[in-house]
Amino acid sequence: MLVNGKPYRTVWMERGDVKLINQPLLPHRFEIHTAHNHLETARAISDMIVRGAPAIGATAAYGMAQVVMAAPNGPGREAAIRAGYEVLRATRPTAQNLFHALDRIWGAVKNLPASEQAGAAVTGAETFAVEEIEACRRIGESGAALIEDGMRVLTHCNAGWLACVDWGTALSPIYVAHRAGRRVSVFADETRPRCQGANLTAWELAQEGVPVEIVADNAAGILMRRGEVQLVITGADRIAANGDTANKIGTYEKALIAQANGIPFYIAAPTSTFDAACPDGGAIPIEERSPDEVLYAYGLTDDGRPGRVRLAPAGARARNPAFDVTPAALIRGIITEYGIVPPTREAIGRLLAGARKG
């Protein structure tokens, strides 16, 4: 996708370093962050320099390649690789793509001779990233059929190319429809407390030339009631075997409002986001982040200086669950690289069985 007319990926590897678009700096500054080793890559994930389930997965794959490349030869090699694996695994608890990526790279190298492991890990990580790009492109093709000319779509958080390696999940159908010449516009929820909708979704849609308006999180209800929204699409961080879906906090509310107003609500995600071992949404771990994200706001002052301001009274306490779970019953369908599937245990089982064969 484009930044000032130049194509970029969200994450890539360059001579052993992991390169990432530094997302907390957006939209005010575009900068590439370099992680020289797996500890720095792990910190980039936990500090949300990179975020979004598919992008986290690709970053973890590259981080695992760094682990393998740096592991010492000899009897302690396997223990060192396992330790690096655990460091990366502990960065974020909710996004399934993280665990899928780590297990895939570890599985690809663990039975190889030590001399072949580093090359296989780097190749495996790049293959994983390229597959995620292709999956997101195909999600766009599948979901674009839902978007009619003149449609207004509401989305929550950022599930565009910044949340993936390229294309995105929820925004990919919008990009495909837009490039096909259909008139489509987007309402982007601001998505408190980190405001990924206001900061990231609005920025990348503008880069692509898609009309976008930022709306307060609690404005979605009146927009849907007035008939100003025809479709809601969000991404996902983990999809349970029964179709229950974890996504950025506030997604559940949007699904409830959409149902109350007869507006179709879709999830968009690659199969790497599905967790067949997770029976339902109640088993999905929900990350709680620092209360400061709720108590303060970050941005630019009127004179262009970056900084934060306190929103709450001194001494006030806050809770900050980063995700919620939308029950499958509220989801019209899940847009995947294999088409749109109903959010049922049977359909998801068939989808994942087919993906493994493919």
C-alpha cells in the first residue's frame, strides 16, 4: 500500500534486522523502527510499535528467525531457541496470529541440522509474511462483493494494511472496491483509548484516496439509526472454534447496535486468526493494558509539539481491557481468504480443514 505515493509493507526483514513502521508516531510522523535482535522485536510487539493481529504474527515470525540466527551452536542451542520463543510468546496474550507464527517457524526448524536452521527460519518467516499478504488480498476480493456503489461502511480500530503486512482485513474489501471504481466512504471510529481509528485508519485511507470521516466511538448508534451506515466490517484478534470473536474493545457494542438497526456486521480475518483449540469466546484471554492509556491522551499541541495531557482528576483510577468478545450470533459472516463463511462451529471446522489441505 502507499505512503506519499510510495509502496510499503508494515514489517519486513533486512540483513537480520526487523524493520517496522513505527505506528505510535502516526499520523504526525512517518518513521521506520529497526529491531536488531529478538528482544528488541519482542519489545516492539509489547510496546505496540507494531499492532494488529496479522502484523504481530509476521513480526513474531521474523523475531523467531532472529532467535534461531543468534542461537549458539552446541548443547545449549535448543534451550536458547526455546527461551527466545517464550520471550516472543509472552508479548501479547490475545492475538492468535502471534502463536500461530511462532509455532510454525519453530516447527519448521526444530528437526533440521543446526547448520540449516537459520536459513530455514528466515525463509519460513518471509514465506509466512508473503502468505499473509496474499490472504489479505484475497479477503479484499471476497469482501468487495458486499460493497455496493455509494455505500458507507463503518469500521472500528485499525484493520487496514498497518494492522497486517499489506492490504489489511476489514479495509481490504474497501480498497478493492475503491480501486474497481466503486464510490465507497468510511466512518472510522476513533477507538479510544489509543485512538487507532483516528490516528491510523483515517491516515491510511487518506493515503489511498478513500473518503473517510472520523466519528466518536459513541456516535455509531445515531449514524446507524439514521440510516447513514449500510455495512459494518471489523477485524479480529482471535476467532474461537464456534465463531465468537475477540477484537478491539468496543467491537461488541458496534455489533449490538448493528443488530438493533438491521445492519449487517461482518468480521474479516485470515485463517491464521482462527484458534481451533479455543472452544468459545469465554476461553479467549483478554489483555488488560496500562490505566494511563485511559487517563491520558497523546497527540500534538497547537504549536506542533508531541505530548500528553491528563483527562481525569489526579488520583483517579481506571480499567483498560484492550479487547472484548463479540458472540457469533451477532456476526453475519466472516470474510476470509477462502470466501465468506458463517460463524458456526461446523463451517469453521470445514474452513480450517480445507486450509490445512491447501
